[in-house]
Amino acid sequence: MSLYAGRMTHLLFFAAFVLLTWAGTRRFQRTGNVPIRRVTGLDAFEEAIGRATELGRPVHFSLGRGLFDAEHGAQTFAGFSMLKHTALMTARYGCRLIVTNQSPQAHPVTEEIVRQAYVEAGRPDDYVADDVRYLSEQQTAYVSGVIGVMERERIAANVMVGYFYAESMMLAETANKVGAIQIAGTANTHQIPFFVAACDYTLIGEEIFAASAYLERQPVQIGCLVAQDYGKYVAAGIILVGSILATAGYPFLSQWIKK
């Protein structure tokens, strides 16, 4: 019976999420107006790339570790979405984009993302394959390589979105040294303080996952964003009510959720 109840709980939550996604998508398609909290770091992309274009200096992009495993893969895919947006803007502005990769698995994906972005922008001939570079899978070797790129190319903008370890501060400080405007984002709580301290704009935690919907404004993406937000409200409500009931000696709600 408990297994059946557990499956029914999962089914109910899944059905509610699908329904909320559909409702959010339909609302956006009908009105074109779904309130989304303003994210300053995402709004700053045009400023950063516009500045690099005016100075005639390149934009640098890094995914960090670029891993595809269960723990870090979501952040890597969030970085891919940001890379697509960055590449589209640099292609339209006629600004050079340099992408450095630490992961050999992510490297061919970034190549295709940048190439396709230049095709979509109508400037396929401006794509330079050598500007999407695989440096090293080793952390210190990768950091050394990126520092060399930043110093030699005198980058004017630095975008870092993905999963970062100790390299976050070294890369951010080097970009700051060469005078680059920086937009960084990660869900790794250990590295967020370093990005906040060293970068101009920081995407904190789930903001990197919402970035694609925020920037592209596709109906299905907006619908998913709406469903996730309502899901948080529901989860917070269940936790609050369950805590009160458990404190009062009625733990049936927490037991039902555990199933």
C-alpha cells in the first residue's frame, strides 16, 4: 500500500507541474506578459559586449569544469544556454569571441554552439574555429592557459557561467586586472562569494538555470519557470504545515510525503 501511495504522490506532483507549465505557457502566448523578476546580471550582457565592441577587444567565455555528470551537468547545460546568447550577440555586433574549455567532452559542443550562433546571425564567415579552444583537463594547467589568453588578448569582457572550483578567483582577478567587465554565475555555493567580490555582476544559484527563459522568452521556457516558482510556494507551504502538525503530535503529513 505504501508503494502505491508513494507512486500516487509522485504522479500528483508531476500532473500539477505539467498543468502549471501548460497554464503559464498559454498565458504568455495569450498576453505576452508574465511578470519575471529583473536580473541585473543578465541585463548587463548588452553593456558588456557593447563595450568590448567599442574597444575593439574580444569577449572571453568559460564554462568552468564543463562536466556532464549528475552533480554538475545541469550547470554545464545552463552555461551552454548562456554561451549561445553570448555568441549571438558577439556575431551581431561583429565582436570577437574566445571560448576556453577545460572539458574535452564539452569542447565539441561549444564549437557547434558558437558556429550555429554565427550562422543564425547571418555571419557564418566570421566564425573562427581557433577561437574555441580546448586547453587542459587539469585545473592548474587550464587556469594558466586562460590567464595567458586574458593577458595576451587584453579581453574587454569576461563571462563565466557553470561549475567552478578554486579557479574562480584566479580567473576573475586576472580579468579584473586587464580591465574587463565581468558577468559570472554558478550554483556552487563555495565559489559564489568569490564571484560576488571580484565580478561586476553575479548570477547566484538558480538564476543561471532561469537565464535561458529570461533571455529568449520562449513560451514553453516561461511556462516551466512559472511552474517551478509555484512549486516552490507549494513546497514551502507543505514544509510549514507539516512542521506545525509534527510539532503538535500529528506527523501524518510528513509520513505521507516520505512515501
